[in-house]
Amino acid sequence: MTQAVDPLLSSLDAGRRATLIAVPERTGVYRFDVRLRGDGEHEETVFLSFG
């Protein structure tokens, strides 16, 4: 299977990109956490500006 390349996600380093990806919790359920500030273990969620 070929995976599409997203130009926005590709422009971010892997650690920052991971803040924009939902993670599976269980079958059919995903979690997406928005972090307004990093806590030393997790980075803050990337925010985008479209202008």
C-alpha cells in the first residue's frame, strides 16, 4: 500500500509531527490530546497559522 505524503506534516520534525497525530486507544477509538504547554515528558501541541 502506498502512503500519501502530507506536505504540512512532512515539514515538521518527527517529535513535533507526533503532537498532531491521534493515537489508538482500542479498536475504533483514538485519542488526540491538545497540550498548551510542554511538561518535560510531552511537547506542546503544534499550532498552525494560515494567513
